[in-house]
Amino acid sequence: MTERIVLAYSGGLDTSVAIGWIGEATGAEVIAVAVDVGQGGESLETIRQRALGCGAVEAYVADASDEFANEYCMPTLKANGLYQGHYPLVSAISRPVIVKHLVKAAREFGATTVAHGCTGKGNDQVRFEVGIQTLGPDLKCIAPVRDLALTRDKAIAFAEEKGLPIETTKKNPYSIDQNVWGRAVETGYLEDIWNAPTKDIYDYTATPEFPPAPDEVIISFEAGIPVAIDGVKVTPLQAIKELNRRAGVQGVGRIDVVEDRLVGIKSREIYEAPGAMALMTAHKHLEDITVEREQARFKATVGQRWAELVYDGQWFSPLKRSLDAFIEDTQKYVSGDIRMTLHGGQAIVNGRRSETSLYDFNLATYDTGDTFDQSMARGFIELWGMSAKVASGRDIRVAGQ
Ligand code: ARG
């Protein structure tokens, strides 16, 4: 029987050419797998037809947008997952859901190998292949760009020679990856890290310098998940989309960073994640009133480690799973409403309320009604400073000898 390979298919030039390229190089039949993670653009049916037109023997399309929002974006929100304190893991969290569908399709169509369009210089190859190793340890991996010398020039020549139903003249200098959680843009002019991004780079956000009137929004959460916006019930996917729109027009969530790739390269990336950043800001402020101090401090460390694991392609790893369990436990009381103003590139929280809040007005107030016994503070400070005071006495004694 002819060998079968499932290919992660985007509908773009490189993966369209990869169908025939893999076929010629390996003699295998190619099954194209397109996964909708809310990237917008063409319909899944258009993409499916193109895959078949480019020589795929089968085309599997999956609408995974709710699955992606529920099982990948929401855990990122609960973790306040920002790699290097900046990047909300847009591409990093989409790979594992795509991997799930690739493995599923491989089983369905009896494929032995999984192919993806990544280069050999990025993180995404690692995320795909580590994910596949974990979910389908018997499956092999191949990357035509990396392993079968499929360069851009060759791709264009191949598409023209074979008359593939794909645009080859549109020249986009940027490499773009996008989904409902955000958008990542790199290469071209941006590789000079002194160059400021130009306006044409952005798509999810409008220029924050000329914002429309301020937009006040109330986001309601239950156990760390957004459940309503301005009192209207929403699913996680709807919450992200609605805030992409409202925070996007205000220019919220533009991020310009030089980040540390797993493969050891520092690279410049421009992100725009209006919905994700607005939600994360709101979520963090709700945690500030509902999560106990020590748990909150520790969670910040856990969230950072979680983001590194996810960035590094360890979504399906045991440590990531254990950290998920911790994070989930912290979210039990993260319920309530956050009021925030979206304006001029910022999402600023200006009100919060929660039935499960730890904020105690009577303890906090400086006005009458104060129930805090200030006389307790003196003894507390004495004991709190004792250890350092004893050590400093020793330092003086030793220095004087
Ligand atoms: N640097 C980001 C990451 O590794 C995004 C990569 C997305 N690719 C792109 N073509 N912009 O997660």
C-alpha cells in the first residue's frame, strides 16, 4: 500500500506546494489537514478545495475555534501566561490543538507520517514535533522546508510549472501567524530591531494615537473564565472576539519584542492581541482581590514557568499538567466583575466587585468603621525584623574585630 502523509495545511503558497513536493520526494500520498483556530480569512471549504486542486488525495478540515478558545486560550488566561512578561503565547498555544487534529487525521486515514511547513530556525517545528511524539509516538515527522529543501523561490517555480491553483505573485515581506488569540508578524524590515513597525503591519488593532471615544466595558468572570460582557452571556470564543473588536479599535494589545527562541536565536516579533491582553488585564485585577496573598505570589512564579513550558513546546508534558492543576485550584474564587476603560492603546481597570472578594472594607478603611487594631502592628514589626536585626548585629560585631 502507498504510504500516506498528513500535512498541516494553511492554504498558503508554501504548504500548497508542499503537497506535490512531498509526493514527488517520497512517493507518498498526501492528506491535507486544515484547522480553524479563528484565524479568519478564507473559508475552510475554499481551503479544502485548494488542497484537492494541489493534489491532496484527501482534505480534512476541522473547525477547532471553540476548542481552541476553551482548552488553550482559557488556560493561558488563567495562568496570565506571558512569555518573557510580554507575549501571550499566540502561536505557541495553537500548535498543540493543530497537533491533536493532525494525529486524529493520521489515524483516520492510516498515515504513518506527519508533515508541517515550519523552517528549521523557529519554535514551531519543535512544538509540532514534540506534540506529535507525545500524542502519536509511532508517527514520523517531516518538514519539507527544512528537510526537503523547499525554498520560497522553488515553491513559486513549482506552483507556476504545475499550474497550481494558488497566487504566486503577491509579495508579502512578512511572515504572519494568526488566530483568535492574536497575531504575530516577523521578518523583512522588522529584522532591523531599531526600525519601528510601520502601519501596514497591523491588522487586529487600529492606531492608538487617534482613538475613538473611550469605551467602558464590564467583564464578568466565573472561576477565572469570562462569562459575560456588559451583562450579556458569552462563550470564551465570543468573549475573545468581542474584545478583539472593542479593544482592537482602541489600539490595545500591540506588543513589539525581541524574544528568546528555544533554538537559541533572539528574534524580533510584533504581536497584536487586543482581546487577549484586555482579558488578561481584567483577569489579573480580579485575582488581586480574590486570591490570597501567598497563593497569588506563588502563582506569579508558576505562571511564568507555565508560559516558558508552553513556549518551549511542552504543552503535553507532565510538569505543564501539574502546574495546570495548581493554577486551576487558584481559580476557584476568581469570580466577579471588572470594569475597564479601553482607550488610546490601554485597557485600564477602574472598578471591581466580587462575592468572593478578600477585600475587607472595614480592615482597609482609614475612616471611622476601622476594625483593624493598629496596636498589633508594633509587635509584628519587631518579630518580622528580628532575623535581619540579629544578622546585622553579627555583621557589625565581625567587622569591628
Ligand atoms: N515567535 C512566536 C513564537 O515562537 C511566533 C511565531 C509565529 N510565526 C510567525 N510567522 N510570525 O511563538
